[in-house]
Amino acid sequence: MKMIPFNKPLMHGKELVYITDSVSSGKISGDGKYTKKCHTFFESRYGFEKALLTTSCTDALEMAAILLDIRPGDEVIAPSFTFVSTVNAFVLRGAKVIFADSYNDNPNIDPLLIEPLITENTKAIIVVHYAGVACDMDHIMAIAKKHCISVVEDAAQAIDSYYKGTPLGKIGKFGTFSFHETKNIISGEGGLLTVNDQEYVKRAEIVREKGTNRSSFFRGEVDKYGWVDLGSSFLPSDIIAAYLYAQLENIEDIQGKRLKLWNLYFQELSHLEVDGFIKLPVTPSYATNNAHMFYIVCASLEVRSSLIQFLKDNEVSSVFHYISLHKSPYYTSLHDGRDLPNCDKFSDCLLRLPMFYDLTNEEVLKICNLIASFFSEERF
């Protein structure tokens, strides 16, 4: 019996053709032919003011922190149930992170908990669209506008997902995406910064190009380029962009297949929620589901651990997700001591099931039957 992996990277169309073409062109460094094609795709399909490929979503977040002039003494509000990159980008600039709790029924940040955390030092609100499902952006943007605070969307998991018809990554001042091999659309590693305020476009290009105005030089806007701002080398190789562009050409098919798998999971596991064994993902009416992941929420850490082992014994790989950042070894002494019970619940109880393009309906049914079998034996 062959193990069903948690993830399997997708090669769908002309990835190797475009990589070969990129190498043959004689230019495989940043901002080549395929990087430009990707930029055009994102700007035309989703209406981003400016799209800039980066080497990772982490780098896109670090660019956002630089563009917001985050400095020591500044504070940023962010969810605790997220990946370290969400906040590390701002900590690197000297900011203090003020963690907010999730909703009770889904891992996104609860907007009702944000405003009490705002102080005169608050510089930004960082939201994470967990599993590609939108946060309540009207509420969050209203708070940000009231207090003159910038919003950064960590949309690492949220490609091709929407809030009330608006693409995620287009609502805040900046959006950041990931094309890591575990995402819907991949390039192995890779990311994207979206700039939604024209005021920041030119500086974003400079920050991305090591703090130089090199992009302006190549467009013929200046006769020489030099060091004009903070920055780093955030450009990916055009080989990475070539792989990514082949995926983007097939985004409709990729998303369609993943949604069918997601819906099958939901259909087959619904009876276990009705019977009180698990909780299924919640998609609010204002959000779409891009089928980035399928997760269940178990009743306890003990149940989840036992289920992980049961699935592993039956050749299925399932994995938990984040450990609450406010309890992380690095930041626990810096946290202000507030309990964040919903974040901790998801840390202990959320379990991600296999989700990838090549997963078959038969494999999904096997996984669902195994989970039903686990709970039918009344272990708890």
C-alpha cells in the first residue's frame, strides 16, 4: 500500500518548456521575459496597482515593512495563529508585535479584538487570510482608516480568492503571496508583493532592487543608477518565473480540480460534524474558498494526536499547523501576557488533510472513510 502524501508539487503544463526557453534566452536573472509576463498576468487579472515578484512571501513581507518605514518603538497588530514570517518581517525592523486572537469558529483574526490593542505607537495591522478565506476586511479597513494605520494582507495562501468580489491582496496598502510548493500555484519557492497605492510604486521598485533606481535606469528614465534608499535583493531568477507562468496559464483548471476535491471532503465528513466529533472549515458569506487546504478541528490535542497516528498507520499523511506565536520560545517573554484561547485551540486541535491537484476522488474517499472509522470505534 502506497502512502498518500500531504502534498505533491504540481507540474501541469509548459513548465519545462518555459524554463528551457528562459535559459536559452541568455538572461536568467531577475526581471526577465517571464517575470514580466507574470507581472502582467497579476495586474490584468486582479487589477493590482503594481505586482512585483519576489523570492518568497517572506521577502514580500520584508519589503512591506521597509516601505512602511517600520522602526524601533513601532507596534504592529497581527494574529498569533500564523507562520513566523508574518511578523518576523516587522520584528527585523525593530517593531513590537501585539498579538490578537482568532475567531472561535475559524482561525482568522477577530476584528472586534483589534481596536482595543491600538496605541499611539501602532503603525500597521497585519491580517492573514487563513486557508485562502478572507478576513472581515470592511471592518478591519474601517478601524485602520479611523486610526490612520496601514493594513498589510498576508495572502500567502489566498491566490485567486476574493472578499465581496474584490481579489485578496488588493484591499490593504500591500498584499503578499506565496508560491511555495505547498500552495495552489507554485514555483518551488517564490512570492509576490502587490502595491495598491500609487504613492509607493516607485519606492517598491527601488527597495526590491537593493535600494537602487536600477529599474528606472533600464526604462530610460535616468541616465545612471545608484544607491538611493534601503533595500535588498528581492528579485527571483527568471527560471522561477518561467515555472510560475506555466502554472498561471492553467489557473482555472488547477483551481477547479482543487475545489472539487475540497467539496468532496466537506460532503463526506459533514456527518462527523453533525455527530459532534469534528468541526469543518467555515467560509463566511463575504468570502470565497480557493481550496488551498482542507482541515478539520478535533475536540482536543489528544484526539488529534491519535488521529494523526491512526492515519499514518493506514498510509495517510496528515499534519497539524501553527503553534501560537505568542507562546513561541522567541517571543513568549515579549508577549504582554494576554490569553489567546482561540489561537491555542487551533494550535492544539486543527488537522490538515492531504490536498493537491493529483489527489484522486478515490483517495479522498479513503481518507474520509478512515476518519469515520477512527471515530466510530469510540476511542474517546
